[in-house]
Amino acid sequence: MVTRIRIRTAYLLACMYCACAAYRPAPLNPAEAAQRFDQRSLKNSDLCKYLESNPSVTGSSCPPEKWSLASLTMVAFFYNPEIRVAQAKLDAARAAIVTAAARPNPSIGLGPAYTASEAPSFAPWAIGAVEINFPIETAGRRGYRIAKAEHLADATALGVAQVTWQIRSAVRASLVSHVAAEREYELARAYESTSARIVTLLQERVDAGESSAPELNLALANLSAARVKASQAQSRVMATLGALAASVGVPVEVLTGTVISWPGFDRPAKETSLTPEYIQQLALLNRVDLRRMLAQYAAADEALKLEIARQYPNINLGGGYSWEVNENIFELVPVITLPLMNQNQGPIAEAEAKRAQLAAEFAALQDRVIAQAQGALTSFRGALRAFHQSSNAADFSEKRLREIQRAAELNDIDALALVTAGLQTIAAQQLRSRALESAQMDLGSLEDAIERPLGNENLKSITLPNHSGT
């Protein structure tokens, strides 16, 4: 009998240890990670597979002939390490569900017994008591733990969505700056070239005695300032390209020479379609932080239920076996913790306070979201009106330039007047370009306030990569 019990106990322990997980080392290599960053490319085969999974966004060729906001956003999703961090947090939160669902293990105790006796034929050693303890959870605690962990996992999953929006927002902002910087540089070069042409014409007039030196000196000063602004504009192009590369997650050399297409850049969203009521509704429906807090509140509610359940004691169903003097002795000893000193009042009060805190934080966050959305809408409307005014001024200047060009063809106006009108037109175009950049930036802030694109790019159908870029 004793031998049979030992064999069964050894077999049980062997089975338990065979199911144990083994440690696998995963050392970090910073030098290798830096090398992988330097090797990132827009022609990466895994990246191409990811881009090809969304042909409505990137087209059929890889890499695309022209890069758009949506396709650059996909590259950022593929390479940006924040996606991996968010997904790792989600994996940890899902693993916590497994932990919450685990049932308490039974325990077993086995030991020898020694009996002191003067009888010469009496064996002093014998099998001792075999004690087995089965913990039994009461009041639905396991279900509350699982529900709490599931709500926290939902909140973490929404955190992944929030990271993806932040990445898209950073790509859009840097792309707006870069596109605007390139246009600013083109206009600055045109302004410099036209200023140089004015200096040449005035120099000819001064040499012919038809103009005065102060007028030429003023034109020379204007040319000098134009050259400085052109140099500054060129520097800004490189700076914005670096910022765009950082937001996408690739070395700046990778984006050098790429063709960027943004067909709707000159047409920001219409003001008439963006009413305060509509924007507020979008903000309350789409803001991920609001939905995350709702999931956290649901988890706090389950935590309160769990603490209330813990005021009722668990049951430890204990049993034992012993053998003595050819007698088999079996025992059954249920053990219950008596709630005499406390009934878990402290943890219950903490859980109630935590739930009330999250409710107050949600109400405060909702007010901030509404205020942010309304403020962003007001700023965008102002920037959009300024853009329309500067656009009308630029259109008028371009129309006037065409009229002067026709007059010049009829020899009704001299070359200097024509070139001066061209310079004024370029200045008006520069004002329109700056106003457009401001309107696009404010539109991006409005999109951030509601966490939804208001442009024509299609990001809802984009899926996240199943693996991280290298």
C-alpha cells in the first residue's frame, strides 16, 4: 500500500513538472538595432508585402511611383517602434487574462513518521500523514478577476489605436511642413530671380541716365534680402525632410529624391461642412482616450465586485491519510477563514473610491475634449478665412499680371513695370502659401481633436503589420 502511494505521488509530480515552461534568453544588442535602422528602405521586401496588402492606398507597384500621406503613414506603421511597444503591452494585458483565469493549485504534504516503542519487534518508522488541500474560491471571484482583466486588455487595445493615430498625426504634420517648405523654396527662388532681373534693368537705366542711384540701391538691398530668404527656405526644406523621415521611421537619405503627391493639399476641408455640433459629435464618438477611460471604469467596477466578493471567506477542503499499526486512517478537514477581525472594508472602500475617481476623470476628460474640439474648429475657421483672403489677393495679382503682359506685348508698358508686377505677384503667392500651410496645420489640430481624418485619404481600411520592420 505504501509503495503504491509513493509511485502515484512521484508520477503526479513528474507530470506537473513536464508542463512547466522553460526559460529562453533574449539579450538586447543596441549595436545591431542601430544597424537595422540604417538598413531600412522603401524597397524592403517585407514592407512591399505589407504595402501590397492595401492596394487601394498604395497602388500596384512597390515602391509606389508617388508617395502620399496614406502610403507614408503605412511605412510609419511598419517601421515605427511605438507600434511594437503598444502591441507588446497588449500581449501583456492578454496574458493577464490567463493569470486571472487560473484556479488555485491544490497542495500535498507527505512525510515519514517515527514511533518510539520498547517492543523489540515494533518497526519505529512508518508512512506519515499524507495531507491534501483543495482551495475553493467562493462568491464568483474568478469571474470578476477575468472580467477585470478583459476590460483592462480592451483599454490596452485602444492604446494601440491611440498610438497609430499619434503616428499618423506626426506624419501628416511633418508632411505638411515639408510640402509647404518646398513650395516656399520655389517661390523664394522665383522672387530672387525676379529681383535680380529688376536690378539688371535698373542698372541699365542708371547707366543710360534714365534712373537714379537710390532706386538701384533699394533694388540691390531687396535682392540681398531675397537671397537670404531663399537660403533660409532651402535650409527649411532639408530640416522638414529630416522631420518627415523621423516620423516615418527611416533614415533621411531614404526619402531624398522621393516624389510626394498630395492632390488635395490646396483644398482644405470646407468650413460649411464642419459645424460645432458635428465636430463635437465626432469628438465624443471617435476619441480613443474617452473609450479607454470607459474600459478602465468597467475594470474598476469589476474590481469593486471582486473586493465585495472577498468579504466572504474561501473554503480550503483539506484531507489526509495516514497508516499506523496496520490501520488506514482517512481525514476530511474543511477550513474556513472566519471574518471576525475585518470584512475586507478597506479594499472595498479603496475600490469604491477608485471607481468614483475614474468617473470624475471621465467627466473632466469629456469637457476637455469638447473644449479642445471647439477651440480647434475656431482656429481652423480663422486660418481658412485668412487663406481664402490671401488666395483672392493672389488671384487678383495674377490676373493683373496677365493684363500687364498683354499690354507689354502691345508695347504699352515697359519691361521694368512688367517685371515689378511679376515680383508683386510672387509676393502675393508667398502670402497664400503661408496661409495655406497655417490652414493645413490647423486642420491637422482639428483632426487630432476628433481623432478622425477630414481629408480625402482612406486610412480606415489600413491594417497594421503582423511583424515589425527591420
